[in-house]
Amino acid sequence: MRQSQLFTKTRREAPADEVSKNAELLIRGGYIQKEMAGAYDYLPLGLIVLRKIENIIREEMNAIGGQEILMTTLQDKTVWEKSGRWDDTVVDNWFKTKMVTGAEVGIANTHEEPITAMLTHFVNSYKDLPLYVYQFQTKFRNELRAKSGIMRVREFLMKDMYSFSRDEKEFKEFYEKCAEAYIKIFERVGLGHITFRTIAAGGSFTTGLTDEFQTISEYGEDVIYVDEKKKLAINKEVYTDDNIEKFGLEKSKMVEKKSIEVGNIFPLGSKYSDVLGLKIRDNNGVEQSIIMGSYGIGLGRLLGTIVETLSDEKGIVWPESVAPFKYHIVEIPSEKTEVKEMAEKIYKKLGEENVLYDDRDLRAGEKFADADLLGMPYQIVVSEKNMSSGKLELKNRKTGEVKMIKEDEL
Amino acid sequence: MRQSQLFTKTRREAPADEVSKNAELLIRGGYIQKEMAGAYDYLPLGLIVLRKIENIIREEMNAIGGQEILMTTLQDKTVWEKSGRWDDTVVDNWFKTKMVTGAEVGIANTHEEPITAMLTHFVNSYKDLPLYVYQFQTKFRNELRAKSGIMRVREFLMKDMYSFSRDEKEFKEFYEKCAEAYIKIFERVGLGHITFRTIAAGGSFTTGLTDEFQTISEYGEDVIYVDEKKKLAINKEVYTDDNIEKFGLEKSKMVEKKSIEVGNIFPLGSKYSDVLGLKIRDNNGVEQSIIMGSYGIGLGRLLGTIVETLSDEKGIVWPESVAPFKYHIVEIPSEKTEVKEMAEKIYKKLGEENVLYDDRDLRAGEKFADADLLGMPYQIVVSEKNMSSGKLELKNRKTGEVKMIKEDEL
């Protein structure tokens, strides 16, 4: 993409009300724009990153047998009344609205109830299970205070998967499979080295413990104790001697860290399936409960965590897998037409889907600052000086390493 | 995809409350499921079709210079108050909700105001224009009555593009370019032969006429007069002798047809840009108004129109460009292992992304009925009988034409 065609512009300063590093850098780079407190627009570069993250998650969900669907945002009150979660004292961050007819409807807070009710049209035999269904769907949370930039917002795109299993054993097997898929996802988006499966407190559906995935960050809101070698952590909430022992860890090796929750996997038992009438008949015709699980990743939060943890003092440092473009061609304006010709040549050679080409008529210093702020993995500097020695400058944004290369080495 | 793995099932009958052909067939095929009146879930096969339509539209919008973004669903009341459209008597189908703090927020009805306000952060010089921004974003309309299946709903995915031009001439040029792109889109999704650019009444922003794109359908809610040869129509609303003459048409050649509006393009003048403070300075530093246009296509409505107009008495007939899969392998269960082996072989050969493979243990009649209902363009029947003559049966779903072919001819 030609940078001259991109409508967004970089800014030297972020708006004064943005105190989090992720929103500050993303707004300065023109990746996102605040629409209102807790709601951000994705601008062209930001949307490319969001879609790349989405595709990585999609591939891993498909690999473990997930079937993708898209549920509605407007939700029927009656399915929520069955589970008791329509009540604002039970779920305290609902957005609700009213139809012209006066009837109340919910605005998707989550989808356990609607998805379970939907499946009653399709599932009734043990042969229909196990079943894994997921979607990328916008969730709405009526938070009292939005904070941490795009980390805790009122509206966000979420990958939510739900598993439907015939018994606890089948459920557990998938739960572990999904945990492995999550590890792959965090590795692929560049957070593998600082993200840990973390033992956490069980919710209302399980007497046992559950799992979170936590990324170490000094700006995190959670506190975890990490065994880096074993790639396992325990959330402060349940950091007891019993649990340390139970998971084969040693207190002396656990290091306290602040962290950001980037995903969770959660046993739901048969609470929702039972109250919503989703049952199966086993091979003897006897009615059986269905064991459910839910598996969430907030895409904006993951994007924000990448920025929060991998950026440096100059700006964003995108991992190649999610970068809007792999290369940033920085053409240093020159009277010599060869400079522009060379820049155009390598732009075409590398392909417009792989390159942000800074073809703007700006000073070199501004262009370098923009390239560092925007954070493409490789900067290719095309200048009169470099060309006089028959070379191009290839800079690795992350390491700062600079190589002089010939055009045909690209 | 293996049909045995698909959680949806076909149904013989649609729910009694679905009277429209599009929803009836789509629900029977397991493409969609009604969540509540006017809100439908997209199930795996339906979501594939929706995404294929989305990609076709995206390609055509990018081809005319569109930049894709994603605005929020929650909308700040203050930007709507500036244009006067927050008022429920002005826009009578708003969904609104309240924050915990008590402040009212809008739930995206459309995006003229928010997108114009957002651009004030980036546009201020004539050099920043022209600019074309679009998104695929869910719109919410508080309709008194949802009707016509997925045609008139309370929640739907829409492609909305907005153009920002320096003057009327620049605007008109893009307006025509977008009209041509729309024609390409309707051709690519298989509706080209029955879709017409249609002269329609101007809205409140123009004294002139505007354009709609109407697809001929006996179930349509609109009435248009069509000149098939000139590929032009006039909406009944403005079907006057003056307009017939103005557009070089002849009354004797105009044929009255019922039709479905599948797209519209619309001049907005400078109403929104002026009230929201989006202005440019020209090359003399003088402040100028910005001329806007909006360009909409509802994706669900387009999908519904394809089903409504191209299906037959047996079921859906997907054009290849938007079909969930190009091929449907119908394996007729047999004691001979060669049948399954052959089916598996061609499934692998054609690629799982191109094939729905009916590997279920069902009677041939049920399988044929399902294949016709689901509507993939080509059915490949693998049976003992066909194989005994060394052949496969290839059936064209649309024409019904059957060819006996050898496996290596596929």
C-alpha cells in the first residue's frame, strides 16, 4: 500500500486522556481511533492486524474441529430468563434495549444461552456429539469504567468457542486440546515466550480450578506466580502451598509477575444445557445431560497486549505474523529519478500486500520516525546515498540491525 | 467438508411462521436459524456464503480505491445531535441503550455522522481528498414488523461506503464509478441478468434523482419499469413522461416488474460534513465544504435475493461464485468398499474447501433431496451402478443436465 493513499496520519502526541501505552501508540500510529470511552474504531492498518489475528485463531480453531458460525447481537430475553442471567444483579454489565413494541432485548454480552438454545434444533442423539462451535462476534459490556486502552472496553470482537460433550472424559480431552491450540495461537502472534497457562480459581460451574492464559506485562492487572521452565503459572488468587504441590511446582522457583489475561478456557458442566433443554439420548435411548465448556479470546485485547509488551521507546514492534505489512519502504526524496524508480521497482517486486511504501514528499527524519512508530518488521531505506554504492539499507525494526544489501538479494 | 461432521441438518418443512421463500429454504437447508423475529444466526454453510459475498464486494470496493475500516456499534449521542438525527421523530427506527452511568448511547443505525466526525482527525487540506472509506458493519433497525425472511430484519451486516470529494464534479465521477462497481458486484454474485440500475426519487439531500439497484422478483416490494435492452429502469415513484424522456427511454418499451432493492447510491451534499465541522482548505487557504455520498449494500438481503430469485421447486441453486462449495459428492452407500474409496479419492483430489462430501449412511433418495435443497452447483454421484461402467455421474444443479464422466475428467 502506498502511504500517500492512506487517509490516516501519524501523530506526535496521543490524546491527553489516553494513559495506556497500547492505545497511545495505536492512536499515534493511526491504527485505531477512540469513538467514545471504551469503544474504538479500527482504521485501515489496525483492521489488517485485527484480521490477521482473527485468521490465526480461525486456523487453530478449525484444526481442532471447530465449526464457525455467527450468532446475532440482539438476544431474546426468554432464553436468558431460563438460566437466571437476565437479571441485572446476576450479570451486572448488560446492555439492554427495547423494541418499538416495548419488548426488552439483550445486546450480546456473551452467547452461552443463545447458542445452547439454537443447538436444540440440531442436537438430540449421542451421535450428534461431540460438537465444537465458535464465532468471531462483537460483545458488549456495560462497564462502569473503561480502562487500559483497548484492553477493557465496552465493545470488542471476541472469539468464543463452546464445546458440547457426552461426558466429563470427552469434555476433558477437548479442554486439553483447546489449551494446546491456545498455546499455538499465542506463539503464532508473537507472545509465546511471555504467555503462560495459569491455574486460576474455578467459577460457579466447577469445584475445581480452571485455566487462564496470562501474558507477562508490567502494565497487567493480574498477579501470577510463574515457573518459566515448566511454562506454568498460578494466579495469586489460588497461590497456595497445596496448589503448588498439586501441580508439581516448587515455591522457590516461582517468580511473581504482573500479567494480562489474554484467554480463558472454562468448564460449564451441564448448567446451561440442562436449563435450556439441550439433551441427548444415549445408545440405549436414555436421556443424558450434555457437558459444556467455553473458550474465549478477546481480539482487541490480544492486539493491545502485543503492542503493550513488544513495543519500544520508538513505537510499535509488530511480529511478522500480525504486522499490517512485512516491509516498510522508506524512500528518501531525491532530485535523482533513480531513487523513486528503485523504490517503485521493489514495491512491485515485493507485492503491495506485503509493503507499506512511504512515497510521501517528507523529510527523511519524519519518515524514519513514522516507520519506527508504525512498526513494520523490516524497513528498506532507498536513498541517493545508498544507491550511490549500489545498495539498499535493510533494517530489522526489532533488533535495530542494519544490513546493506543489493536489490536482487531482497 | 464432510457432511457427517456438519452439525446442521436439513429439514423437510420450514417453521410455520416463515412465509418467505428465502428464509424457508435457508432454514430448511440449515444455512440460517431464526434467533428472534428479525434476527437470524448464520450457521456454517450460511456463513461461508456470506463471507464469499463479502469478499466479492470487498474486491470491487478496493478496486475503486476504497479503504476498509471498522467503526463501532455503540455511538456517541453528541455527534447525532449535531445533525439533528438523534431525535426519534427524525429517525424512527433507532435502537438506543444506556450506560451504567445513565448516559444514552446509540446502537448503530447507520454511520454518516460517526464516520464524518472521525475523519475530522485526519482531513483538513484539499490534498487529503478525495477519500473513499467503507466497512462491513452490523446495522440495527428497530422495525415495527420484520418481514420477508432475511430481507427486512432488525440486525444485518451492511457494506457502507462513504465518499468525500472536493467538489460536485469529483463527487459525480466517483458516483458513476461506484455505480459501475455495483453492476460488477451484482454480476459476480449471479444476479446481473435480472438487476437494473434504477432511477429513483431523491432524498432530502438532493433536488435531483438518485439511483437504486433493483433485482426483478415476483416477491419484491418495489415496482419498477424496465428497459431490458438499455439495462435501465425507473422506480414507479418517479415514473413520469418527463423522466422517461430525460433518460432516453420509450414508454412502449418499458415493462412493469416487481423488484427487490439490493443496493443504493446516494448523494449527501455537504449536510453532514458542514454540521460536523469536516472542512478542507483549498490551495489558496480558503475553507471549503466537502461533498459526500453514501453507498450501501445489505449482505443478508443480497444473499436472500439470490435464494429468492434463483432457486427452483427442489431447493436452492447457488451461483458458483457464492456457493458454499462448488461440488457436492453424493456417495450412495454400498457394500462394495470401492464406492467409498472412490468418493474419498475425488474428495481429496478436488480439495475439502471445494467439496461438500455426503459421507452419511442414508438412503439415496434422502441424499439426492438434500443435495438439491442445499444447491451446490455440481453434484457428483458415486454409486455401485455408475462405477460398474467405470463412470461417475456429474449433474449440473441449475440445468439438471447429467453427464457420465471418468474420474480423470474431473
